[in-house]
Amino acid sequence: MTISADLPFEAILEARAEAVEALLRRLLDDRARSGEIARPAGLMAAMRHGVLNGGKRLRPFLMLESAALFDPESDSDAALRAAAALECVHCYSLIHDDLPAMDDDDLRRGQPTVHRAFDEATAILAGDGLLTLAFDILADDTAAEPLSAQTRLDLVLGLARAAGAGGMVGGQALDLQAERTPPDETGIITLQAMKTGALIRFACEAGAIVGGAPAPDRERLAEFGSAIGLAFQLADDLLDLTANAETMGKATGKDQAAGKATLAALHGVEWARSQLSGLIEQAHAILEPYGERAAVLKSAASFIADRRN
């Protein structure tokens, strides 16, 4: 699937999202794969509810565009599968975050959360299923032109580190702890870099891995991912303070009501907006060595700062 970089940014984002969603529909059907015994229909329905409910597919987009930066022919089935694996991990985290024991949300993307549409136990299992499916997808070598074994190994390790106790899951643990003991500014930055930023950072670095980039470029894309990951969280905090639930498709003002410490709450809206602008400038500067080839990724950074939901 080749997408012209001359298209408007929103059209490129939508085309990538449609391709990822089409693959996710196939990966989440009820048909048992080799080595599986059966796929319970109720569980699969809950997994699909948590994944196939819209969304910008930003993390897969960042992975695919980062890959295209180094290999314009990287729009292979194997690269798309790696992007779908990342989205499975992201959606699992949303299902679990929405649970009553965590953030206790009733809406996600304007629809009932999985535990509301089904029940809590099924929601937990749906998240578990998506997490393990992600590594199934990455390890599988049945794509028409599979990624090399070393590339798949690098992706498995990178995703495990980004999603685990030292990344996203650890960040969620710190977020829960912060409700009892508010962190200082350094603590907030660490929490957000783990809970939100780790998967975004991995998405950009993983694209460089898929595109066959050397180590210095992988590090540069990871640095870009860190900058836009923090920008994403700042934008999210601002939206929680200023947007309404209808626009967001989920409840707003919950962080403030729960007494959660955020950079926007700590320093104020105007400070947060200024920091957000600075992070986008930093992200653009990181990509300068790639010239016009990085135009779409630069647009992605601006989109993250300007988004309305």
C-alpha cells in the first residue's frame, strides 16, 4: 500500500488508519489459527469492541511513517502487521485503564467502554488477549515478505520494554500512586514519559527498525518520539482542563477532580501551551537532517499539539 506524501496530512493519517483497521479486523476474527484450540465468540467480540471503535491509530501511523523515512518501499504486509501489533498493546491498555479499579470510565471514543458493554471480567480477559496477540503477530513469519528474524526479535524486545514495568505499565502504577502522594515536577515528567510516552517513543524507533535504519538514526527517531510523547501528554492534559466530553468522546476534568498532578495543573494553561509549542519546535529540529523526506512526520508533531480530541 503506497501512500503519496503529497496528500494532505489528514488524508495520509486516515489512509494509514484504514489499512491498519482492515488488518486488525482480519486478525481479530473468530477463526482459530494453527496452534490454537478455539476462539470464544464472546471474548473475541469484546476484543473487537475495544479495538474496532474508531480512533486515529496514531501509534501505528508513526511507526509506518518512520519506516517510510528510511525505506519508501516499507509499506509491506509485514510492516503493517508490526503496526497492528503495537495498536493491540495500546488498545489493551485503554481497556484496562477504563476499568473501575483504574480510571473508572464509562465512555471511550464516544462508545461504552468494554467493561460497560460486556462486564469487568470479560474486559480484563479482552485486554489480556490483545496483549498476547500483539506478540503473536510480531513473532509470526507467515507474511508474504516477512521481516527478518533479527528485526522481529528487536521489535518484540522493544515493545516488551516499552509496554512493561519499566514503561507503560510502570507509568500506570506511578499514576495510581500519584493519587495518594502527588509527585513533584520531575516525578510527573517520569510518570508521563512512561505511561504515555513509552509507546509513542517505541512507535518511532520501531519504524526505524522496520526501515532498516542504522543505530544513530534509530536513536534520533527515539528522541523524536520522546519529544512528541511529552507533547501528546501535555495536549491531553490541556484538553482535560479545557475541552468538553462530547468533543473528547470520554469524560473530561477527571484528573483535576481526582487531584492528579499534571504539568498543566501545576504551572497553568498558558505555561503548558508555551511548553507544548517548544516541544514541537524541538521535534521538528530533530528531523532536520532528513529534509523534505520528514515532512509528514513534522506534520504529525504539529497535529499532536493542535488536536481537539
